[in-house]
Amino acid sequence: MAGMLLAACGRSETTASTAPGGGGPRIVCTVPAATLNLVRIGAVDSLVGVSKFDTIFLPEAKQNLPVVGDYGSLNYERLVELKPSVVVIQTAEPRIPARLKDLAAQQHFEIINVKLENTSDLWDMVQTLGKISGHASDAETAVAGAKQELANIAEQYKDQKHPRVVYVISDSLMIVGGETILNEMLMMAGGTNAGAEVGNGFPTISMETLVKLNPDVLLIGKPDEPPQRKGMSDPRLDNWMRLDVPAVRNKHVYLVTDGDIHMASVQLPRHVRMLAELIHK
Amino acid sequence: MTKSPGHQITRSLNLQMWSVWVLPAVAVFFLCMMVASEVKGVGFYWPAENVRQFRVDRVLGAAVVGFALAAAGVTLQALLRNPLADPYILGISSGSSVGVMAWLLLSVTWKGDGWIRWLLKQGQIGPAVAGAVITCLLVFALARPRKGSGGMDRLTLLLVGVVVSAINGAVLMVLNWLAPAGVKADLISYMMGSIEKNVTPLTFWLAVTVIVLGYLPILLSGRALNIGSLSDVEATSMGVNVAKLRTLCFISASVMTGAAIILSGPIGFVGLICPHITRGLVGADHRKLTVAAPFCGAIFLMLADTLVRGTSGCFSLGELPVGVVTALCGGPFFLILLHNRRGGGL
């Protein structure tokens, strides 16, 4: 049983899993970020089931993959029908459903429980996904390339000022705090995440606290919305323009509309570069 | 044309109540204005110019929402002759939330621009009020007794309210399920109820206008509500058109609830607690209650919201939604009321 329950921390013994009846790996992935990474490393053919949030990452030919649930609940009947060799989940270790563990023992599939709290976890996850899908070298290449690109960005911005950035991710004033991948991304982009002064995770603040954080750059997350137009006169920025902070006075308020930015993947350098360009505009 | 003595007494009582309740409400407003929202820790000082407007928005927003919910609560309790009635318990708040969330979902999925985008951004008040009015009429219609079977049963009404509220809750879950991953946080946060909703000034003043328009008929119906609290036969024999009074006040209460929901999301129990507190202070005369209860609601919600705002710097996760605080106060209060009315046992 213990061997079937692996945290995605680069376990060296993890190898390409094959279905009980032979053939290639059959992966059921319930973690959108993991699905996106499987697609990015070219392992999409290994996928036999996904979560309801994953179809947007899938190519046209794979749009009809069966949906087995989400991070909160699984359709066990469908899971069994899919005869997976690996099931990828993301949950706290004690919260892994006993039923899933029992099923894994009966049906002989592995459970890969991924952890995504920082970029180190992300690289470990990609490498683990590479191994279980038979794309280890593709994963290694993607990770090495991403790390190199991040080093290039760091080099490019190392001598520049590190402006104070607040990244608001929802209209209810939820911001990016410390100890998150987005916090790391802001720092890699050459900014100082002022939101980390409030707390870790994604704290909710008031407009008054936002003023007191005194950001030089204000990023407003609007995933999947149309890109910012007309500079600062985009009507979606109207409410933010009331803030008396350097970001508004110097017109450094930007909408972040990239739908994938909140999804940790090997595309991270592209997102970090985009953030860096906004932060240092 | 001369006014009747009844109208003169009502006007005199209203003026007395206004003078008694406006002063503490203003005092609490300034007290709340002194409480700062710090990045770390707590602060008590008059706000600097760059944050003053946000603190005014916040405290004023809490006052307006509290005022509207308590006014709706006292009206519903009078009309339904039921001290347990409240827009939250009767499902009116959740009906309004369904309208708002459906609208929100439509606005995030609409990719176009132009006047439709503007309408989707500014026009939330329409579905909020419509959701509240439809739910109110539905609850009232379902709980209405058959002809000849006596008056409306209090517990039946509550049960219908609870069931309709549960149905609305299910619809809200479906809407949340349909929502793209990027907006789920917004929807969940909305449902927890908080004053800091980052609404546009236009939406805020539109909601205030709707609340004032909804409140005026209630303010002018104090005497009729006193008579309407009697049985339908008694009220009719005393010259009150019960059907007209009910329709007018139900719509007013729903409209006010819908407008408040826009500013805060569903905040529970304000409409239950505050009428009871004021009834203890000024008695059961609705000419007094329709003034006192809304101000009590304003004071209560200003204090509750200032508590969560002022202590936000003490928690690494930021602010606790004010709806949680009012539910923690209101839930036990409701159970005590229910316990007392049932003669000691639930």
C-alpha cells in the first residue's frame, strides 16, 4: 500500500506506470495544474480521465476525455471503468479518501498526491509526471529550460529597482500573500510582494489596508477577460483609480488577463516575464 | 384639508424617534471612523486624507445595509405577526443572491464590450431586487392558508421560508458549479457576506436610493402596521386594507433587502436581532419601531463590521467576513427566541 501512495517530490523509484493489462500508462488526473503540465510535456496521450476544470487545457482531439470529478469529489464508478494505472490527486495527506486507497489496492493503480506550495514542488511534480507517463526526458528538458529562462529573467532585472507590488486576485480584495507560488513569481519578476506583509496564502483586505500597503505597481487579476485597453482609462480600472497610492499616481495599474497565470506549470517563465514587463514598465 | 389626529400623533412620534436615534447612530459612525484597518495590529485614530473616503464608504455601507435589513425585518415581523421572521430566514436574501450571482456569472462569461458590458457591471440592482421580490411572493403564496382555514400559521411560514431558502441555496451551488475556476473565489466570498465589495459609487448610490424609496412606504405605514398586526378581520373592521398594506410592505421589504444584498452579499440575522432589541427599548408601537429598528440595525452592523475591519491586522488571513459575526450572534439569538416561544422546548 505504501508503495502506491507517493507524494510528487521527485521519488526516484517512480517509473512509467502501465495498465494492469499491459500497454502504456493510463493516467487519471484530477489536478488542473498537473493536467496542463502533462499536456506541455507531450504526455497528453497518457491521459484517460480528467477533472471538470481540465478540458480547457486539452487539445481538440482530447476534448471528450471522461470527467471523473474534481479535487473535492470523485466518481469511483467511472474511475474503475477507466482502468487507470495512476490517479493524480492534490489533497492533504490525512484527507486522502480511504475508499480511494482501498480501490488502488484492489485495482492495482498508483495514487500520486501532488503538493504545489512553491516552485520547487512544481519542478518535482513535473518530473514525477514525466516519469509516470514515460516522458521523463521531456519533463527534464522542460524543467531545465524553465529554470534557465527564470535565471535569464533574474539576470535581466537584477540591477533594477524592486517596486512594491500588490496583486489583487479577486474583486473581494483577496490578494497574493506570502508563501505562495505567485509570491515567488512576483519576486522572480523583480518585484517586492507588499501583500506578503499582511500574511501568507491569499488574505482578504480592505481598500484602506491596500492604501497602507502603498504599492508602486497594482496588478488586478481578471483571468480570461479581454486584455487591458486604452491604458489607464480601461473602465475596469475605474474603481482602483480612486486609490491615492504611487501605483495610481504613476499609472502603474494593470489588468492580468492571462487565464493560465494562476496555474503552476512549465509555462511559469512566460508568466514571470509578463509580470516583469508590467512591473518594470 | 385637515390631517386626522392619528396622523399628527404618528408624525410627532416619528420626529421624536428620529431625534432619539439619529444622535447615537451619528456618534457610532464617528467612533467607527476612528478605528483603522492596519496591515499589522490595531489602530485608533482619525483617518488620514488618503484613506478617509474608503473608511467613510465602509462605515456608511455598513450603516445603509444594517438600516435596510432591520427595516425589512421589522416590517416582515409585523405583517406576518411572527417575531421570527427576517429576510434571511424567509429566504428573501438568498433569492436576491441568486439574482446577483446569476448576473455575475453572466457578466464574467460575456466577452463583448459596449453598453451591454456597462449594463452588466452597473445593473446588478435589477436582478437583486427581482430575486428578492419573487422569493418573497413565492414564500408568502406557498404559506398562505386555504380559504376558511384561519390565519397564516407561523411555523408553516418559517418552514416554507427555510425550504425555499434551501432551494435557493441549491441554485447558488449550481451557479457556483457552473462558474469558471477564476471567479469561484469571488462567488464564495460574496456568499459569506461582507461590506467591502468594491462596488462602484454609481451602484452604491443607486442602492441607497432604492432603499430610501423602499423605506418611505414603511415609515408612513407605522399606524397601519399596528392595526395590521391584529387579525385580518379586526384590521379590516378598523379601516385598514390588509391586502394593500401587505402587498406594499412586502414589496418594500423585498426591495430594501435586494438593494442591501448588492452592497454586502447575504448578511444574516440583522433583521431578526435589531427589531427585538428595539422592541425591548421602545415597545411594540410600529410608529416608533419603523424608525428605531432601522437605526438599531445601522448601529449594530457598523459596530460588527468595524470589529472585523479593526482586527484584520491581527490575523494573517486578513478580514473575517462580517456575515460570520452576525450569524454567530444571530443564530443563538434565534434559537433562544424559538425556545421561549415554544414554552421551553424546541
